[in-house]
Amino acid sequence: LVTVTWADFKKLFFLQFFPRAEQERLKKEYHSIRQTNTETSMEFMQRFLRLAGFLGAAAGTEEEQAKNFQQKSGDRNQPTSQQSSHKSHGYHNDRHGSDRRGGSDNHRSSNNNYSSSNNRLNFKSIQSSSTHEHDPN
């Protein structure tokens, strides 16, 4: 009988049953992931978390994962081409960052998806802000 730590068991298991080529494919997919036009935010989050789970530490800290998730999703806090067009034609956001379409203040700390007190990703926050389907416009 051999006793191993959980971390050692996971390493051995992945080396034995999870080919290096598949690990590299999933790593590449994680780093190039984007939300598709037909994918809801919830579906994208599930796919994102599945890939991050396979990668473990290679996916980054939870704070880095939260930032990556927001950058790669169809997040409405990111300016759309229509909003960018409005900016170039003089339809600027008000001084607090709320745009005319959504009316949300993009600079409030309540928009953070992770807590600064413990640097842990708050998936409940992501789920509540990502329950709407992706709007490609």
C-alpha cells in the first residue's frame, strides 16, 4: 500500500490518463476562447470554467481568470462597435461612465466579479450579471 498526497495523485492520474497533446489542445483553447454569437453568457461561463478546471494552476489565479472571463465574453461593459461609433460622433458617456443604452455605471466597485478582501472569483456575481444572452451588436 502506497500513500500519496492528493496533488501527487492528480499529477500521476493526468500523466497516465490525460495525454500531453490533449492537455496542450485544451490550454490553447482556453487562451483563445471567445463567446460565440449563438452562445448564451451562461453557456460560455460553463465552457470557460470547464477549460479552467482542466488547466488548474495553468489557468492563472482566480483574479486572473475573472479578468480573462470578462475580456473574452460578450460582456456588455465592453464597448460595442455601435457605442464606439457614438463616441466618435460626439455621443460621449456621462462623467460617471454610464452609457445611454444601458444606464449602468461601469466604474462602481459593485461591478467587480471578485472580492478584493479575499481575491476569490465570485461566480454568483458573474452568473447574475451574465444571465442575458450575448448581444452581437
